[in-house]
Amino acid sequence: MSAKFSCRFKEGGEISPQILKSLNIEFNQIYSSTENILKISKAVKNKNNTSFVTLPFCHTIEAKAMGADIIPADEIAGPRPGSYVYNSLEEINKISVTENLEAQLLLNACKELKSQGETVAFMVTGPISILSNLMDLTVLFKTWRKSPEKIQRAFSIIEAILLEYIEEISKSGADVISFADPAGNPDILGNKYNIFLIEMFLLQFLKKAIKVCDPGTLLCICPLAASNLSKQGLILKNEDSSGNIACSCIKANVLPLNTFTI
């Protein structure tokens, strides 16, 4: 766990134009109905020959619920921010992700997939990636440097938003909730901000997230986050696999194999 980890997941985790064409679904219709979500999730599962389905298909759901201007995926790239909607961290306020229509459809799809006997892995996105869809990250880092109390407020709000969302995902029957923060890469943040993120958000968030999950839902973090925690001595491997958190790359089509304690 202490080795440097490089995030290079398999391309098979993405929705290909060929899959959408075979289903007669346009890119901008991916999250337009529960039926579309069900069809796509099963098609991706079959294409990748995995034992589980993955929801959602991008890292923009939470940010979009917070008001982000997200350009739909196309044949060139996946969903990405258009114009930034926040100019400062002070504009961030508590919302409920589950009030967003796309999130509601995803939760409905999760319930339906479980009723059909599928194993569901549901992805949740971390704070830096969420903020990167809402505002220019140069503003974020400038504020972080000059007024760390303002980003602490933002982290607290995002934590509350994600914990409520995770609780609803677990209630919807997800077998695995996979937490990842691609933009929160230590190589991007640098050592100082990386440690700040761990101490002021990640560690306590994960401990709280475990508690809001139903017993049948396993909380999983990506190998990059696990490696980051391991380097700080905050995650311990359990030889008997009785830990409270798992580590795996869902996008690489692998379900958790090892559990750890934080």
C-alpha cells in the first residue's frame, strides 16, 4: 500500500459510442430516464464481462446537483464543466443531491437493478473533483492559501451533502459505494494541501460514511486514496479481511478484494 500509485484505469469503464448506438440512445439522453440507465449499465457490464453493474457513468452528478453547468458527453469527451458557476467558496450552500432528477433516476435504477438480482457498485465523487466542476481551481487554491477557514466551511458543507447522498444510495440497495476524488490527486495538490485534505476532510468523512451505510453496503475507496492514507499511517491492512473499508478500482472492473481499518 505504500508504493506510488498511478491512476490508469481501463478504458472499458467508459460508455462507448458503439454501446449507445446499439441501444438507440443519444449521449444527452444517458440520464434522461431510469430505463436508459438500466439499459446502459447492463450493456457496459456485458461488454466488460464483469459480475457487477456500475452507477453512475461519470463524476459530475453531485456537482450538477449543486448547480454546475455540465456539458453532456459526446464522441470526443465525457461530461465536463462548461462555464463556472461559482466565483468564490462563500457561494456554496447545503443542498440535497437526491432532489436532483438525475440522482433520483439513478437511485431508482439502483433499486430496480437490485430487484433483478444484480450486484451494484455506486460511485460517489470527492470534494476537489466536485469543486473543479463548479469553479476555477486557481480560485480554490488561492482561497485555500489565504483563508483556510473558508475551504474548511466548504468541506463541511460538501461532507454533509455527500453523507446524506451515501445514506440514500445505501438504502437503495447498493452493494458497494465507491468513493474517489480524481482531482484530489496528491501530485496535483502537493504535499501541504494533500495533508490538509486528509486531516480536514477525508479521514473523518470516511469514518462517518461507514456509519451511515447499511450493514449490507460496503464502503470502498480507490487505490489512489488508499495509498495516500497508507503513506500517512492512517490505514491498516487486516489479514483476516475484517476491516471497515475496502480498496479497489471500480473503473478497472474489479470489485473489492481486501478490506482495511481506518
